[in-house]
Amino acid sequence: MAALTGSGYSGSLYAGYQAYNSKTGTPPAMEFMSMPHSRAATLHLRPQVNDTMVSNIREPIMTLVEDTSPGIHDTLIAACDPPRYKGLGVEKWEEHGSCAENLVLALKELNERAGLKGNKGVGADVTINSVPAPLNLFMNIPWDDSGHIGFHAPKGKKGDYVRFKAERDVVVVMSACPQDVLDINGKKPTDAHFLVEGGEEPKAAYKRTAPKSRPAPKKTASSRATSTAGTEAGATPAKRPVPQKKPVPAKKPAAPASSTATKQATPAAQPAKKKPAPKPVQPQKKADTPAAPTTNGDAAPGAEKEKKKPRKLTPKPKPAAATES
């Protein structure tokens, strides 16, 4: 809820915010409190208690909940700027203060305090020559049936105030109008005061409302998801065993040159001698044994037959032929 107090003279009020979407990375057009859209929504040229002001996309932005002044406010006149004072014939018009410059400077300070830069800044689209039409509090701009308007002195008194309820998180900028040429400030601009009830610093508000970034996914060794079947709830799944390489036998270190008194040097290993091939076994002559008796011409079992030398055949002498006597 915001409470704004006036000192009997007019003040220009702006409300809006830059709806920056960090997910898409592309800022949309600036949303701000719009006087034409609010007049269509409330059907009032001057806001009355319980009227809800809307934005340029017709979303609720602020509601007037209390007004102790005569209720003379303006929604028609643009914010004053340097070219306006040039047109009014002011000398050194480029040095004259204006509500447009106050808005640009206030947004610059707010963004610096909040650490917002570039398109992320509140009111990044606002320039001195391009500002939203303000709600001119306590500013008396009468009109008649013929369509004429005028710049008249304010009807409020010192200490009058209005109270607005913010319908959502908004940035409100208030400017004590420095118009000293026309009668709208009685040609004596004074300070305007405002009070924010239950507000917070811009940087804290931005952190609270900014979308939280998602943590980057952690890289895993395998693209396949580890199965948790058969494990207890909350238990960490067992890791697959990694095959280990067979250890290579390390070479034995060479024996030291010297040995201690308790240890003796190990003799160097000698190559193994080849065993001599066995000599062929010479057959031994067996003694002659008497022939075992045979039965029916068969040798007795277990008895070896005697090898006989072949006999020489001696031809028998032919018998003499018989003679006749």
C-alpha cells in the first residue's frame, strides 16, 4: 500500500514496471499505468475512491482507497518536459526542471541501486521525449461542454492526501511538478511528500520476485540410468565392479653389493644342468635251462621255448644199385 501526500499543489504520479522474463531472455514491451485505459475501465475522467487504475494491457495496478482532497485530479495533460517550457517562452528552457526529467533520473537511480542494467532495467523504454501519461494529483484542469480545457489554480489545501493500494509489485515514481509559468501550481511550486507503508528496498524486491534459476544437471559417467530395483528405499544403488588389470610381476631387485653381518648374500642362480640321456639297456644272455616236460606236445605254462639253431642238412648217400648175378 502506498500513501502519497501533497502540499496543496499538483504532483505527477507514475506507476509501472518492466516485466522482464528471464526464461525467454527477451524483454516484452514496458507495462505501465495508462490513463486512457483507466478512464475506459472506471468511466471517470477523474479517479474516485475505489476506482482501480489499470495498465496499458488492462491489468489492475493501483486502487484509490482514500482521498481527503476535493477530488480534483487530472488524467488528460501530458508530463511537462523541456520542449514545453520552450513553447511557453522560458529563457534557458533546456535548464528548466520538468516531470519527464524527474522520471528518467528517478528510474536511473533506482536501477543503479537494484543492480539492473540494459533491458533488465525498470522503465528501460522511457526517455525524456517518451514517457507514459501521468496521473496528475491535485491538478485542476477543468473542461466545458464545448470541449475547452484550462489550466487553473488547485482547489486543494495544504495537508490533503490520497492513499493508493498497490494491486501487485509496482514501481511508483512521484514528481513535484516544477511548473511555475501557469496557474496550476499557483506559480509557486512546493515540495510534495510521499510515504510507502510496508515497502522494501528495490534490490530486495527484485530478488524476491525474480524467477529462480534451475541448477545445471550433473554429468554422470554413464548415460544409462542406474536401476534401483531390489534396493531399499533411500539406499544408494551399488556400483558396478570395474574389471581390474592383472598385476604384472615386478622384477626382483638386484642383490646389494655388500651384505650385513646377519644377512648373507644370495648366490647368483646358476643355469640348471641337463640330465644325461639314459644308456640303452643291453640284452643279457640267459643261462640254458632244461626244457620243461610237455604234455601232448604243448609247452608247460610259464616255460619259455628253447631257441634251437637250425641244423645243416647233410645229403644222404644214394644206395648202390643192385646187380644181377
